[in-house]
Amino acid sequence: MKISEFFNRELIITNFEAKSQDDVFDVLYKKLFENGYVKETYLEAVKKREKVFPTGLLLNKYNVAIPHTDPEHVIKPAIAVATLKKPVIFKNMANPLEDVLVNIIFMIALNESHSQVEMLQQLIQLIQDDSLLEKIIGEDGGDEIIEIIKNCTLNDETV
């Protein structure tokens, strides 16, 4: 499974002016739902899960969140992406009492729980690359972001 296969142009929003975490959830859910990737129940399930198990990750230069939920809310697998003009507050995955100003959101929709672990591992490897995040945040379109991700390598393999 290559992580790049889960990114689709119609699921990427760049330079989004979000006011809150909910703004990001709403717009990415709309893209996933309208393109047939998730069920109507997905949005509320993601919001509910995020309150209990936050996904904000404090990294070096750019911070990331990877919201997701259970496979029963997903029709077909995908990763929706939003890059933000200004960061929004998420709770830190490692310390839920701490806020993290997030710049990039990877909203994961997977329909098999075993693939979720593998996907998260690959995504974590990708987001640890500061130069990759810098390239992603600097782009204005979905095609360019997909191209950046396709040109990455993890453990000497293209993604």
C-alpha cells in the first residue's frame, strides 16, 4: 500500500482561512462526503473522537493534525488535506491539556481498521520531514501537493 494512492486532488484545500478546528472539519468532511468517500455520520464521529483522543502534533516548524474515526463511517479510503493561511488550535495528542497551533491537517478516512495503523505510520514518517511540510504549505493547488507526496521516499521506497 502506497500512501500517495489515498490523496486525491478534489480532497485538497490550500491556503484555507479557517477560524477554528470545526471550520476545517466541516470543509474537509464536505469534500469527502460530496465525493462519496464517507457517510453522513463521519463528521460527528470525527468531532466526537477528536474531543476524547486529540490529534494535534507539535513538530518543529509546522504543526500537523491527523483527525480520523472508525471505519464504519467510511465508504472508500482517502486522505483529505487542508493547508491553513493562519494556524488554528487543536489539542496536543501527547498532552491533551496543551494547545497546538496547527498549520496542516490530514483528515484520514479508512474503511479497514488494520490499514489505519499502517497509514498512520507512513503519514507520521512523512510529517517528520520539515522540508516536505514546507513544500506542502507553500503550494496553491492539490495537484502540486500530490506531486510532492509522490516524489517522497520512505525507507528508500517511493510513497
